[in-house]
Amino acid sequence: MSEEKTKKKKTTGTAAKKKSSKRKMTPLLRLFCYIVIIISGLLFWRVFDEVYTTLTLKKQLAEVQEKYQEVLDENAYLTSEREKLVDPDYVASYARGTYLLSKDGEQIFYLPEDENK
């Protein structure tokens, strides 16, 4: 009788272990897992898309800021030129230097630039 009890306990213990280790997923639980995986994938894709968009916009912002700085520099140069062109002495000096104009009784000599410099 004692042998039968030990056999029963062994079979009962191993059967219980087999039942607990071989749990089957119900179709509803399997469907829920698939839905969670799909939603997680979509969320990760959205995060990576946002990161890519942010990096692209930062690059474009840097380019636009560089162009903006160039425009500001050009604007400052043109403003200073406009202020200089109001002065009649500067206009006369600029015309004589650029277009080789002379004052009355003044002679202009053109000297070629030295190529060895």
C-alpha cells in the first residue's frame, strides 16, 4: 500500500507539472498579443519618424539661419554704400577712381599692374 501511495504521488506530481508547463494560449489571448505587438510597432515607427523629421528641420533651420546672416551682412553693406553715395565728395572721388574721370585741367595716367607681385 505504501508503494501505491508513492506511485500515486509521483504520477500526480508529474501530471500537475506537465499541466502547468503546457498552458495553451487561448485564441483571445493570442489576438490580444498580436494587437499589442502591432500597436507597439506603429508607435515605434511614429517615434522614429518624428526624430527623423526633427533632424531634417534642424538642418534646414541651420541653412536658413546661414542665408539670413548673409542677407543681413549684405544689407549692412548696401546701407553703408547708400549713406556714402549721399556725400557729393565721395561720389566725385568714386567716379574719378572707377571710371577714370578727371577734374578740369587734371591728367590721368593709367599704369598697368605688375604681374610679378
